[in-house]
Amino acid sequence: MPETNQVKIEAEGVRKIYNEGLTNEVDAIADVTLKIRDGEFVALLGPSGCGKSTFLYMVGGFEQVTAGSLTLDHKPIKGPGSNRGIVFQEYVLFPWRTVFNNIAYGLHLRNESKQQIDEKVSRLVTMIGLEGFEEQYPHSLSGGMQQRVAIARAMAYDPDVLLMDEPFGALDAQTRSLMIQDLARVHRETAKTTLFVTHSVEEAILLSDRVFLFSARPSRIKKIFDIDLPYPRSVTDDAFIDIQKLVLNELSEEVGNDIDH
């Protein structure tokens, strides 16, 4: 848990309606009220279609709030900005750019000097575990390596907030396990405020300071779990299993027995 109590992101009565006033209107989020502290790693967990990704995109500025208020550093979120980096489930890399140049993309847009770009990219390559792959192209990389590049690219311009939408959902179990370990390490090194959308209770507990459980649509925050476990965390520890049972019990009320643990 971060030592600071400074509020980074605050939602007050946030509601989201798609196609408002039309026959195909969808009430996605009914009422989300929460506070996320600076440097905190928060998982957004809930059943499919509950609005957790929608909320993430509203924080990213890609979706607009229908009602209520959503602020970053006490300022209303009105659109995307370089103070937020986003990582999707699909890798969305530029196939014609090398690993190095994919990571450097945002830095080139900001017209940073070659020396600044080289230093920042080299630091991230080491941190994310991409040494030796700098001149490779995405098609030659595994899914896990491509997602490492996507994470490094999102972090390259040093955003205040890292937004991750099921970033490990397309990976095999072994790669996913390694990526969870690496992301936990990177978060401890950078203390970056992180919102992490997942369907996996296991991922949420392994990574997070707190887990926000969304109800079924139209969603509310059903419960908040404090994950006060030391790192590294293990799925076989009794304390981990106890928290997992609590979360699963709450989640099962929303989705029945069809749960991805």
C-alpha cells in the first residue's frame, strides 16, 4: 500500500449510458464512487459486461461520463492526455517499427533528443526484460514479449497513471504467471498509479493493493478488498487462499458459478 494518502483519481456518482434516449439505450454504469490514491495499484474486477473496462476508458478520457464527476489530480477528465498510458489486451504494436522504435514512439512525438530517447528506452528495456530484442520486429516476438513492448511503450513518456485492460488475457498460463511477477516488480520500482482490469481473481490478488469489485450491469462498486500481503505473493499461501475465497464468494453472487479463477 502506498505511503501517501493523496487522492489521485476520484469518481463521485459516475454513471454511463450508451445510446441515451434511443431504443437501444444501455445503462452500463449506474453509480460508481471511489477514490484511488497516488501510487496505488488497483484491480477492477467483476463479471463480463459489468462496466469495468468502460470505467477504465472514462479515466483514460476515451469515453465521457454521462452523469457524476470523474477527476484526476482534482481536475475533471475531459479527454486523453500524456499523463495516462494505456495497455490493451491486444498488443497494438506498429509492425513496421522495431521494439526500440515502438517503445520510443511517444518520445519521438514529443521531439525529445536522441540522447534522451536512448536513455529512456534503454532503461525501460532493462526494466521490462527486453534486452537483446531491441532491433526485432513484433512479428518475430512471442505474445508475452509483445505485451512487454506495449507496457514499456505506455511507460516511456512517464505518465502519472497506467491503465491496463486485461493485458494478460491473451497469454498462456506460464507466460501470464511470469508477466504477473514482472509487473509486480515494476510497480514496486516505479510506484506508478495503476488501474488494472481483469476477470481473474488470482491476478487481482497477486498484483493489487486493493480490489474494487463491480456488480453486474448496471454496475456499482459492490465491495472493496484491501490486499495486505507481502511480496512476492504465492497462490498457495494460506492468507492468499483466505482472501481469494472471500472475493470469490462475493463475485459468485453476481455471476453464479461461471467464474474465471
